[in-house]
Amino acid sequence: MILDDFLAFNQHGLYCKYGNFYLDPKEPAEHAVISHAHGDHAVPGNRNIYCTAPTADFMRLRYGKNAGTNFKLFGWHQEFTLGDVSISFISAGHILGSAQVLMTYRGVSYLYTGDYKLQPDSTCEPIEWVKADVLITESTFANPNTTHPNPVTEIEKLNGIQSNILLGAYGLGKAQRLIRMINDHAPLKKILVHFRIAPLNAIYEKHGITLGNWQMYNRKLMKNQDGYVYLVPPFTFDSYFRATGVKRLFASGWKNLQVNQQDTLFISDHADWNDVLKAIEEVNPQQLWTLHGEGSHLKEHLHGRIFTKALN
């Protein structure tokens, strides 16, 4: 029997009382199962952290001594138990080390997606499908009007720009995906990276991900010739709003971060509407629980077929 209260939000985040653990807690927890290392899913200060090896490396880099007390690392499909709940990690395809969390309790399976994407990305493990009785999906872009464009078509826009480019992107996951894609689809461009992105690249390379050619930013290089793409995190991009002699572009799937058609690369690391429907088809759940976005469109679309509720 599916338990309606298997997961519920409290002041610390999404809690499973049957295993006494949190999924991606918003505040430090005794037992934290972390899907991936983005800051809105992986906070510092947890006591026992259950995650993949790349996620632990990213958290240690970002938070240092405050990353957490005790990291417990697991590979794909490697089962562990918290309370009476059996847990394993399934690849989510979002960034390197990103995991879906498959939880089984009293014969019923619950699959928490974390953030996920279906688009190809050679810098992380592709999404894997498993069956589950309940699918707990992010619904960040779960709107019938949202369709992510082909990322290759977007990155090829760089080929038509003759000047140097200031390219803003989230430093973990997006930046590494862009580096690989620029090497593959805009190979005449020379990539420079901000000093905060380079250590993240090193972790990717430690885990066997080949990003291609890139080098640390050097002001003299961009001053003396064109053809460079300088990849910077959002805060640096914003601080360079008066930059001259460069084309400013921002890479994102978030509408509030997109500048306009000419100044944005529409590249998302989340599932769009059709991707979420594909996930539902592949997982084939009896129930759908939504979070991290607007779930009303899915509830209306699935009315009479799959019971749907919003957790947040």
C-alpha cells in the first residue's frame, strides 16, 4: 500500500519518517540523502551524508570543513538502509554524480528524481529509467508551453560571432557541459575559464570526464586577439555589465536569467514538459508527486489516469 505520508515537508526540508532521513534538506540534518551538489540541494553542515563520490567531492570543494561530518559514498544501484527503508542511487543525467533516489518500504517503491534531464550530455552519466510505484518528480519546467531547443543548435550560434564572447553560466554542471560542447561544435573558439570554475573542472577530470581544450583566463589574451570565449559564473557576468569589445551571452533555461533571443543560449539542464511526460511513461507509476515547481499542469493532464498531488 502506498503511504500518503511517506514523504512530507517540514521546516528542515523533505523528510521520510520511516527512515528518519531528509532528501536534499534545506537546513543541516542528522541524516541527509543528497541527490546532487547544487547549492539548492546540498547545504553544508549535515552530520551523515549519503551521496555519490562526485557529489561529495563538489561539496568538499565548495564548503571545506563545513561540508559535513561523515560522508557515506555509494555507486549506482548499491543498496543501503536507513531505518526500514532500502535506498539506492539511479543516474539522473543532470550533472556529474547527480542521482535519482529509489526508496523501497514494505514492498512499495518511491523514486525521487532530484533534478534531471534527458538531453544528451557527455559530461555526466545519462539518465537511467527504473520502474516505481510512486514517481516524485521535479516540475521546474512542467508546463505544456515549455520546450527546450536543441542545445547543439544553440551552441553553434557562437560560430557566427567574430568578437570575443563573455559567456555567463552556472559554474557547476552547466560550465563543464558548455566547455565540452564548444570544443565539439564551435572548435575554432578558444575557451578561457574564470578561476572559480577551474577547480570544478578538475573534479570532472578526476572522475574521467574529458572536457576538451580550455585554459585559465588571461586578460592579455582577450586584449590582443578575437575568437575567445570567457566562461564566467553569474555574479561575475553581472559585474561586467559595462564590458566593451565583447559579446555578452548568458546560457540558461530559466526565463528570468535569459536576456533576449540575441543574447541568450537557451540551454537547460532540467526536464521540459515532454521530458517529464517521458519520465512518467518510463517509470509507469501508480501515483505522481510533484515538487520544485508548478504541478497543476501535470495534475490536469493526467486527470483520470494517474493520481497526482503536489508535495510543495
